Amino acid sequence: MTDDKPLKSAYELAMERLKAKDREEGIEDRPLTPAQKAKIAELRRDAQAKLAEIEILHKKALAEAGGDPEALKKLEEHYQTDRARAESRLEAAIAKVKG
């Protein structure tokens, strides 16, 4: 059994199965237009800037909080929530662009 084909990774096999499943369900695999790619890149840049802003404000708030464990915990929770919200908005905007 000497095949000239290289072995596929688990990732490649999984992707093939997912593509086959999508074809069976009638889901199209449309490539993105250049305009869509540009818009998605813009959205990602904006989201990256927003995440950087959130991180800067978080670090400033941590410095102002001192060593109060309760305040630090609350700040960390707010930081995680703000990050998740920004990431969620990005994903929703990208999905909207993809149509």
C-alpha cells in the first residue's frame, strides 16, 4: 500500500468533513469580494483600537484602585465584560458583512 498522497492532519480531515456536511445541507461556500474584505479589515482595526482603549482604561483603573481585593475583582469583571462585548460586536458586524 504505497500511496503517493501525503497523510492528512486531523485538522484537514475535520475541515473536509465539515465542507461535505455543508454541501449536503445546501450551504454555499462563497469567496469574499474585495469590498467585503476591506470592510472586514476596517472592522477588525476598529475593534483592535477599542480593545486597546479598554485595556488602557483598565490598567489605569487598577492603578487607582490600590490593593483593595474587592475593587480589583470588580474591575476585572468589568474588564472581561467589556472585552467580550467588543469581541461580540466585531463578530456580529463581520457576519453582517458576509451576509
